[in-house]
Amino acid sequence: MEARVKADIQQHIVSTWLSGDERGFTDQTDLQESGILDSFSTLALIAFLDQTFSIQLEPADINAQTFRSVTTLTKLVMEKLARNGTEHAAK
Amino acid sequence: MRIDRLVTPWAKRAPDRLAIDGSDGTLTYGELDRLANQFAHALRASGVKPGDRVGVHVPRSGRTVAAMLGASRSGAVYVPLDPSSPPPRMKLVAQDCGLRHVVISPALLGNWLAAGVREPVEHFFLASEGAAPPGADPARVHPWSEVQAASAAPPEPAGDSPDELAYMLYTSGSTGVPKGVMISHRNALAFTEWAADEISLAETDRVASVAPFHFDLSVFDLWASLSRGATVVVVDESTVISGRRMVDRIQAKAITVWYSVPSALVLMLDDGGLAERGAASLRTVFFAGEVFPMKHLRRAMAALPQARFYNLFGPTETNVCLACEVAPPPSPEATAIPVGHPSCGDSVLIVDPEGRAVPDGEVGELLVEGPTVMLGYWDAGRRTPAKHPYPTGDLVSRRSDGELMYHGRRDHLVKIHGYRVELGEVEAALHSHPGIHEAIAMAVEQQLVAVAVPSDPQVSVLDVKRYCATRLPRYMVPSEVRLVEALPRTSSGKIDRVRTRTAYIGADWSLLRPAQRAEPRKES
């Protein structure tokens, strides 16, 4: 599951903001320092994550640490999915 | 009147009234007045002389405002610096206007020092309690306690004339070097007084501060509000990226007046639930900086039926020179609204390329004369007086009812989400990359696009973006980079911008063939 999430995020970033050129891009690449994320692409990325993984990112989830790299984004999505799972199980 | 004197009358009359409501704390008029005096004394004690430039590189807060006001009271010209700008660009600005003193946050000072930017700055004043970053020279870094220990008594007035230089706003320059727009007290206050009168701004108002301080929209938020005893509510950098957070802030703080680029309002509609949640406290919405797409303007006006909407227009060089209220909301058939008629005591001319006035209905360049026209540019260390009347480079036509319609630019200046971007500055950054042979930049539907010919097949899109991010503010980093084999040429051999743009928009990759790629070298 985690590997799928990571691959989906990585592929989306490469196709949307790197014109499909994956050279040099890894799950550790700093998305802010590399000029990929600004306020507008961050919003587009939030919308992509919400839709693709059926989660609802809250303002508290969105900061420079969680949006640092594909790895930190994957961690965030996995946490949200796990929390959703617990809520469903409780109902 | 002068900016440095605006706050004191209110500090005497109503010292406990809230002047700045920031996310990191509040300042009453009395506190703001005293803190500005302390900044002025501390700056003078370290050698600031009348007319010196003082940089202010701090995220938006009450202390940032006090620093600008204090610099002004010390007799200096304040220069607000973009907190999102990388240090090499700050160095260009610092060198251009000879900044010897900079008020700065500890984190941003860390960035300056890490990038080796010191000259020509001799004194850094920390704007918060944090410790100086490692490697800082203690003799040049003044801790926050030094400002707090300074006298809060009014300093000796430094200047008297409203025509002296008050502040400089650095904007994108076509040669790749940012240039400073020199604004006098009279220039700034001609606009803020007009705007405050137009909407009867009063002590009861709570005015949002959305725009960064290096952006001319902020001149209204700060100096119009503080001249009328209103409260400035800071909508900080982490809030303006979220529509939901912005609507939360408007509701929580009962904001009454809002001035931003249309993009921020669209964000509140798309991502903040503005239409469903409303914002009953808002009575005035000013927008400027870019064209407001009609469908979104109609949505915004429907979401805020109690608010009056105004379109304000003007380059940084003339602040606001045209304005009009949007009333009633544009009809379903309307494809554009006017940019307005002359405001702030300005007058305008619309001329053809030979400088002759054009008849109503015909498109020509907008020339502006009047009290808001800047003193001139501070460029490459020299002061260049403004041309009069000032040619804006904007193309407009006059309707029979006297309102002006906008028809674009005559040069390579574009707007990306309200920010001015000289394509030449982006191209200069691209050209300085050792692996790029040639490149052009263009704006396509609010996206900045670069088309580049690499000279080294190992150059990747990531390399180009990362390189730009170290030299340009974030909003000037191309969101899309296309690496191609060659750019189309005109018959005279120049890069054909029009055909490049058309080929890009039409995805015609026969004209823009992708460049050969090689795997990038392993980073060592």
C-alpha cells in the first residue's frame, strides 16, 4: 500500500511539474528548494492528494515539514488513511 | 503630511486602540508609536543618517510595521524586502541601493549568512528575541533587547517635506536586475487619502493586510488604516495559501475592508467555501494587480452581496491612478469591466506610438500625470527621475462614458497571480545556467512557462527549476519547463516569440522537438 501511495505521488509530481522528466528526482528531493512547490502548486497538490486517496487534509496537516518531499507526503497520507480506517472501524 | 507622522496623533488621542492585530501578537496605537520611536533611536545610534536606505526583511507582523515606521522617523528611506526572495537577489537589492542597515528575523539572517551575503550591510537588527544564527558577527548583529532598551521618546524630526523619498519597492527589472521604485510621502498619501475618503474609512474598521509589504497593495492596508485610527488585521503568509484559513480569519476577526489580487478571492470561493459561509462583516472589497475573470467576479459579488467592490488600477510607479466601483455586478454577457477613470488627483492621456492622443474607443498607451507618479527609479546605484507624464506601458481605450478598458501590455512585463514579472529577468536567470544555450519565458493562463534549449544533454527539468529557485523569488520560478532541440526563428534570425508561444499552446511538438536527454551525472 505504502509503495503504491509513494509511486502515485511521485508520478503525479513528475508529470505535472517536471514535464515528465524524472531525471534526478527522488523521494528525498526537497520540493520547496527545488522550486517545484509554491503556494499555487501546493494547493493543486493538496487537491490531488485529497481526491486520489479520499482523505481530507486539514490546515494543521499542511506545513513545510509534511510537504518537504515525496517521503514525507507519503507518511502524511498513510497517517490520514490509518486514522480514517480507525474511525470507520469504530462506527 | 508625512508617513512618519501618521500614527502619533492617534497614539495621543486613543493610545489603547488596537493598531495592529497580528497572528504573533497585537500592538495598540500607543505601543506602535513607542516601538517606532525605539527603532528610530536604535537605528540612529548605529549611524543611520537622513536619506539612508534601511532594509526591512521580516515576515509581516506588528514589529515589521514598527520597523518601517521607525526607519522613516529616523529620517531613512525604508525598503521592504520579500521574505520569499532568495539571498542572491537580496544581495542585488542591497548593493543596488547601498543598504547598510537591515532589520531582519533571525531565520532570514541565517539564510543571508549561509549564502555569504554580507556586503554592503554593516548592521543587522534582529526583530525578535531569537538568538543570532551561528557564524553571525556579534559586532554587526544587534539583538532585539537593544531596540527594547532604546528611548521611546519621540526622536528629533529628520525631515519636513512631503516630497522627500519615503520608501522604495523593488520590482522585476527587464535586464535581470530588480529596480527600485522611489515613492515620496506625497505620492503614497495621495493614494491612501483618496482611498480612505472614497470608502469613509474610520476607527471602527478592521482592515486586512493580505499583500506582502514589498507589494504596493500593502500601502493602503497600512498607511490608510493607520491614518484613520483603524485596526490592521494581519492575514499572514501561512494563511494566504489557504482559502479556508482566509475565510476563517475574516470571520474570526470581523474584517471590514479587504484589498487583494483577484486570485486570493477566487481561492476563497474555490477552496474556502466563501459562497456558502459568506463574510457578513466585509463592507468593502478592493481588487487590483490582475484581470478578475468575469465568472469569478460574479461569484464573488454574489457571495458578498453586502460589500461594495472596486477595481483599482496602476503600476507600482503610479500606485493607483485609475479606479471604479463595480456596480451593479457585471451582466452575464459582459466579457470585461473597466479599469476605471482617473483617481487620486491624477490625469491621464491615451496616445499612439507617435505620442498623439487617440480618439475615444481606440487603443493607445496610458500616460499618467499627477501626485501619485513616483519620483523615479533607483537603478544600478543611480537615481533616474520619472518621465512626465509617466508612460505606463499599459494599453487602454476610453469608452464614451469616460471609463477606461484594458488591452494588455506593450512589452514583456506579465502578471502571475498579481505579481509583476519581467520575462527578461526570468530569461536572464535561465541564461546564466551553464547548461542552457538559450531560453525564453512566457505567461500562459497565469502559468509561467520556460522553453529552453540545453547545451548539455544531462541538464534535467529539475536542475533548471532548482537553479531558478536559488536566484528568483518563488513566484518567478517557471512552473513548467520544456527542454527542446531548438527555438523557432524569425526571418531576421531572432527567436520568434509568437510562434514559440503558439506552438506551445497548440502542443505543436514538430516545431518544438524535445531535446535529446542523457542521464544526469551522479551528485557527488
